[in-house]
Amino acid sequence: MLLIDKYAYTNRLSNSNPFIKSVIVVIALAIATITKSIYVNLTILIIMGLLTTVFAGIPVRKYLKLLFVPTTFLVLSILTILISISKVNIYIWSIKLFNNYIGITQSSLDDSILLLTRVFASIASTFFLGLTTPLNSIIRVLKKVYIPNFLIELVVLIYRFIFIFLKEANEIYIGQELKFGYSNFKNSLRSTSLLIRSLFTRVMISYMDMVVVLECKLYEGEFKTGD
């Protein structure tokens, strides 16, 4: 069981009404998307953080660690908006390289801060739902709002395959480390290529096993949620 799934089933809000939690998250996401105020986004971020850590009981350290994962990709994306090149020095901060200026304009700085707070507010809202609500409860909510079955199946299968992928990758990586597969650069490259190849094979085997299990359970294109 992954950390996110474990918390979803063991937190203090796991038995709370999933529909109410979903509505809160949808409203928060809508406000974060529409608003152009960084203070509103920061308020959403703080409220969702408090709901997740204080009320649901998710450890702050683990929560911040989970938030750090998308931060890397977010920073790289923000840099492309923040920094630009021009032949004219229109920047509030810049360096001159040959005949061009590379720097940051006031508008790009404002846009980057707004985007940064908006994304973090959205991530915190999504984490609140993901860390406090088991998948079965989320599926029940999706059915109540008449989301088509094929989309629900897609969500369940993607969710399931994330677990399979990470589990298989972790097992292969640990096995390689025990055999000093990452002791130097050359071994690391070789181990990484073997990991990718083995991972593909094992995920496909897991997929076929899952198909057999679903057929044994008389799966007819709809995942039951106990309703």
C-alpha cells in the first residue's frame, strides 16, 4: 500500500462525507482558477494545509514531502515564464549576453507569483481530497454526479496501475542496489536500462493477472462500490 493510499484509509476524516469534501475541493479549485489575487490563493493553500494536517491528522513532515514532489516540475515551468530574452533592456533585473538581455520583467514576475500560488492552492486542494478520502468513496461521489462509467473505469485503472508501476519499480531498484547496481556511473546506466526493460515486462504480466482476476469476478464494465 502506498503512503497516499494508507493515509486515505487511516486519517481522521476518512469516514467523513466524501460528497462534502468533494464540494469543498471543487469550490476551492474554482476560486483558485478564477481569482487573480495571490492572497486568496495563499488563503486556500493555508486552509487546505490545515484541514489536511491538523484536522485529518496527516503528519506535517510527510505532507511537505509530498508537496515537494510536484514542486520540482513547477519551478522548471515557472522559469520559462519568468525569464525572457530581448535586445532592449526592459527588465527590472537582467544580465547582458552578447547583444541580448536575459532577465525578469515586472509583469513576468507578477504572472509567475500568481501562477505559483494558484498551482500550490490547487495542489493543496487535490491533496486534501486524495489524502483524506479512499478511492471507493471518490467513486461513489463520481457516480452520484453522473460521471460516465467509462471515465470512472479509467480513473480506477490509472489509479491501480500507478500502484503496480511504483511497486514493481521499487522492488527492481532495491534488488539492483543490493547487487551494487548503482555503484558507479557505468553500472547505473546499465541498471537503469535493465530496470526499464524489466519494468515493462512485469507491468504487462501484472496487467494480464489483473484481467484474469476481473474475469473471475465477473467484471462487466463497472466497478462495484458497495452502494
